[in-house]
Amino acid sequence: ATDNTQSGGEDIWSLVQAKQREDLKASTSNVEPNIVVLGGTGAGKTTIVQTLLYREGGAGTSGGTAAPEPTTSLDYRFLRRVVSGGNRKLAHVWELGGGRSLVRLLDIAINLSTVEKTGIVVVADLSRPAETLVDLEFWLSAALRRVKEVLEKITRRPKLPAILEARAQARLGETHRDAASLSGRLSPVPVLIVANKFDKLKNDGLENLKVAARTLRAIAHCAGASLVYVDKSDGTTRQALLAHLSQLQQHQRGELKNKIRDHDSKSVARRGAPVLKIRDIEALSVAIGQDSLRDIGVSSVLPTVSTQTLLDEWKSKFKARFKLSKGNEGKGTAPSDVKLAPEPAVDSILTQVNAQAKQKERAAALARKMAPQGGGGGRGSRRRPPGS
């Protein structure tokens, strides 16, 4: 027999395992999350983006401490951090402004080369509660519809939709009591719902707070999203927001790391994630998997209700309590129904981005075939947005 133990007392298999862990860490250090921030006009998207960029020491396209200017179209910035060992971590941050007429600009931020790394942040404005629900539904639907469109176009990685579905189930938690009920409803990519300006709603009466909270919890839980309230007068909500934004990036880096391990979804599932005791009259901070259909509840006398019934009931309660003014009753238009004026410049950009995305996908597939087994990841960071 051969003694594989070195003089230092460490056998060769321990060294091999350590080298494998080092290679795995290096191969995932350059994963670059693609964060897309969207929501209604004036909801506070730019403030959320700046909180992410400058709290984390990011280098964006603009700096300073002045009040943020409203975003009028699609704004791109990047978040770069230097971590231990001098390594750099980069995240791409997109903010879609300008209202619903520019919803097609999502095609630039979410495309064939970015969809797997995308995380979505939908900002809802609680200072205008009558518009909160319709804006949230519109933008969440628009983002998920775009993700679905991209996944349907992928031909070179036909297993990717199933992989993303498995990751979504893992984010919820494979042992979660609602895992079966929510199967097929969960977002393929991580989603964070930011209910902004809670300071404008928190004194609006206990019943209003309960209805708003239960409705937002139902929407978030059924979509497989996290939910956080932000109150500018409460620093703890800002810290909660930062924690959720950090988790959004970690989901992407962790899940792509998991991809190298043959897509073993069990390794990213959170075992026995606790269900919180949630107080609807306070600022909420609910990570995916910490809520449940039973705790959200319905007033129905039926012993069991479907997920859709629960959603519909809370949406109806919300609309009854926070009525839209007559001039805003049509704001619930679906993304597919938005009538867009001809935009030759936008169409040209979309055509170019889609072509470049396909070219990058082909190049990446070729590189994977030609790459030697093992080895670490690349170095450096890109300043140009993915797909451009």
C-alpha cells in the first residue's frame, strides 16, 4: 500500500479537495449579476439605485450627494467592489424610467446574454396607495413577461428554463409548506418588491395597513419574491433594504456557482427556513420562503382555497379600500396592451442588442467546447453593459 500522507500530516486527497474548492471559488468570482430596477413614475427608483450604488461603495455613471434627477428612459450603471484578496466584484444595474410607454426598453436590459444573471427590483409607491397595486402588477408582469419571452427564444441551452424553475423552487425552500401550491407560479429569476415611502402610509389606520400588507405579501409570496418596506424616517428599513439588495446579488452568484455543480438544486435550498411572525402594521421585511399562504389568510369560509382565490380576494379588498380616481381607472392596462408610438431609434437599438446577444451566445458555446477541463475564471471587469 502507498502512504499518501505528507510530512505535514495532510494527505493528498485533502490537497485535491482544497484545490477544487479554490478553483470553484475562482470560477465564480467573476459572475456579474444583472439588476433591473423598475416601477411607476416618481416611486423612488433612482433613490433605491443610489442606495445600492453608494452605500456599497459603487462607481456609477454619476456621483455626488444631491437629490437624484428623475430617470427619463433607461439608465445603466455598474456596482464595483474590491473584496478580500484584491478581487473585484461587479454588478450591472439598470433603471427604467419614463413611464409605461418605454416598457419595451426592458428588451435591452433583459436579453439572451443576461437573463440567467438577472434579478428584478420592482418599486411600489405607498404614498399613492390607490395606484400602488396597478403599478406593481403592471411592472412585475412586464418584467416576468420579458423573462419568459427570452427563455422561449433560447435554443442553444434548452434546459435553462427548467434549471431556472428548479432554482426558483430552491429559493422558496423545497420543504416549504406551499412548495406544491406555488409550483409553476414562481418567478424564474429572483425578484424584490420594494414598497417605498411607508412613512406616508403608516398613520393611515390599522385596517388600511393590514389590507395593504396582506395584499403585498400575497403578491410577493405567490411570485416567489421578497418584500421590504422603506421609510425614510426609519434607518432600520434602509438597512433591511440593503440586506435584501445584497441577497439579490448573492442569489445570482450562489446559483451560478451551483450551476457548476451540475445544477444540484438541493445544495441551494434553505433547509427549514423559519416562517416569520409578521406584524402587518409595521414596516415589513420578508425574504422569500418566510411567508405562507396560511399566514396571509383569507376570509373565505371554505376549508381550503386556491392560490388564485387568495390573490383575488386580497386584491379586491385593496381596490375597495384604496379607490382610484376616475381619471386613473385605466391604469391597470397590461404590458401587452400598451400602445407604443413608433420609435425607430429604440427599434434600431433592440435589433443591434439582440444580434449581439446571439453572437455572444454562440461565442460562449464555442469557448465552452474548446476550454480545457478545470481552470479558473477570467480576470478584470467590464465597463460596458452586457449585450452592448
